[in-house]
Amino acid sequence: MTAIKQGDTVCIHYTGTLQDGNVFDSSQGRDPLEFEVGSGQIIPGLDSAMPGLVAGDKKRVEIACVDAYGPINPEMRQSIPREGIPDDIPLEPGTQLQMQTPEGHALPVTVVEADEVTVTLDANHPLAGRDLIFEIEVVSVN
């Protein structure tokens, strides 16, 4: 069997959990995740765990937040006037919305809090600041 190296295309099944055991994502019931090792297509901590594995290997990978979605960046939180948001947009904390940057790019945000005057939005990735655990199984290496 060929060991995985940088540049190989691999397929893995995975289950991602938080430190408390809650599952945040899984490929179970779907096609395996396919990516090129070292290409930056997946989070760095998972990418760096691939070299040396072979098809059929199973591994638990614990990834610190800095090697996953990064630490929470306080500059990615912003309070805006509520009057600038249409009344039909739900603003309960935890609601995910999509904003548009001045350059026209879509920017997913999460409502952190809202009152009659302001709405605080967070553009950090929902898993920023979280250490992650992945149970992986290598399906194939090409």
C-alpha cells in the first residue's frame, strides 16, 4: 500500500466533534471527502495528519483552534444600527445571515445580540476558537 504524501488525492470518511462530544459535521451517509493533501483545501491540522497514512487506516486527530478555524477575532464582531435591517429579517441570537462586503462578496454572519437600537453580528467562522476532534478513515489514495 502506498503511504499518503503531499500532492496525493485522498478520500476520507470523517466525523468531527467538539471537546464536549457534540458532532458538528460528518461524512456518514454521504460520499467521502476528497481533497489534495497539502493544497489548503481543508483545515491545516487535518491536512497535516494525512502524510504516512494508507488506505484503510483509521485515526483520531485532535486539532487546536489555531490549526482549525483560528482563534476568535474580536474585530470580526460589529454592532450596526437595527434601523438598517429590514423588519422581516429574523434577529434572534444564533441566527445565521448573509451580508455583502463592499467588494460584493458574500459574508456569512451570526446574530450575537439584538435590541431596539443595535444588532451585533459576528463574522468569525462558527467553529473559530474551538478545538476540534476528527475520527477519520482513509478510503482511498491516488
